[in-house]
Amino acid sequence: MRARAKTRRMALNEPEFIAALRKLPLHTGARNLDDDCALITIGGETLVINHEMMAEDTHFLPDADMADVAWKLVASNLSDLAAKGAEPIGVLLGHSLGRDDARFIKGLREALIAFGVTLLGGDTVAATGASTFAMTAIGRATHHPVPARRGAAVGDGIYLTGTIGRAMLGFEGASEHRDAFNRPQPRIAEGLTLAPHVSAMMDVSDGLLLDCWRMAKLNSVTFMIDPDAVPVADAARRDECMRWGDDYELLFTAPAEAALPVAASRIGAVVAAGIAPLMLGGALLVSPDGLGYQHG
């Protein structure tokens, strides 16, 4: 009798999974999966399409208010559109039934009204395990070329909108920062305004240092960051603020002499590629490990 072969489960982390996806047939608008959004050109218009997921115990706690979960699902999607200078058109929802659905709908309505976005449709399922929600956002590009993570050039300045670390403090219970974690505000207006002026842009969701590392690595340059120039919500915990994430601010590069049309802090400069993609106050950071949040 032939012995039954044992099934081996091969779990991949996020970078490994994305690398495997790159071997599949890809649309040119996927930008080799290097970016947060896909681009579909129809006639003279370019649609910007993004998809985000939120899972219990990863993105929100089991006792989270589902109205806040719905808001954050919308906001995280629109933040990626903002980084492309895209005007939101509408969203598609993937919803797991069973977790205070009425509260979820309340928060969804509040977010859609607040951001001037409409619901296009979606799908629902009956969940038996941990709740997972998904959303696809569709926007219209307002500037060509559409900003991307690629494009940062040696000599560019590195800039950041707003203040980071507020979401971390809100998660920990600081009342004045609670909304920064539960109900973030995507930088839609800033993204629309910045689109013609940036060389590269993305939103900060997984941690400033990790996102700087990723952008620098993709552009084969080194990001030289001055930690004291980074606006943080708690100076005593500057390093934590730079690594925690969930800030949804815009990180972008632009020519050093550019007159920027929005309020932003210059936090560093793009220099020629060196030993590491990221230099923080003189320290070389050669690995992304520990710089922010990574799945898997």
C-alpha cells in the first residue's frame, strides 16, 4: 500500500507573496505591484483603483466600535487615492455579516458623507470566524503622469504632511488623539494639490521609517532622514512614533527648490544609493525589519 503523502502548508510573508504574484500575468496598469493602486486608462481618463482589507485582531480589536471600523476602511482606501492625486468616485464593499452590522452601516454612511463619496455596490458573506472587511475604491486621476512611489531623484527633498504618532497615542487611550486612530482623515485635498509638484508620493500607513525604506529601495537611492525634523506627537517617544504607523499622512519627494502649495515638513534628502536604503541621523538601516508593521 502506498503511503499517503503529507500535505505541507507553505505560509508566505507579505513580501514573498507579492513576489509570487509578480510571476502571474499582470496588467500594465498594475505597475508591477510596486504601488498601492492600479491605473486603467479609458479614452482620455485614467481610473485609479485601490483595494484594502481590515481583519479583526490585526487592524481592529474585538471590542472595537464597528462604526469606527467602517470609517477607517473607507479612510484607508481614500488615503491611497490621495497619494495618487486622484479624485474619489466611489467604493465597493466586501462585508462579513454578524458584527453589529447596524453600527457598521452607521459609520459607513458617516464616512461616505464626510468624504463626498458614494457606494457603488459590493458583496456580503456570513462570517463564522474572525471578521474581515474589504473595500475597493475607484478614483479619477487629476494629473498626468499619475504620482507613484517611483520617481524620487538624487537631490530631491523628502517631505511629510502633518504629525505622526497621533494614531499610536490614540490607540493607547490618549483622548485628544483617539480620533486619529479610530477615524483618520485621508489627505485628499493635499494629494490633489501636490500631484503636479511631486516626483514620488505614497501614504504612510505601516510606519514612516518602513515606508521611507520601501520608497528608497524601489528607487535605488538612499533616503537620509533627520529624525529631529520629523514632526511627532510625542517628542519623548520620537522613535516609536516613526515606526508605529496608521498615520495616513503623505510622504513625498520633490525638487529641493520647489515651492510647495501645501503645508509639509522637510524631513530629509534623497542622496545617491549607498550601503543602505535608509540613513536615520547617521545610522544606516540596511533591513526593513523592525522599521514598521509588516504582515506575516
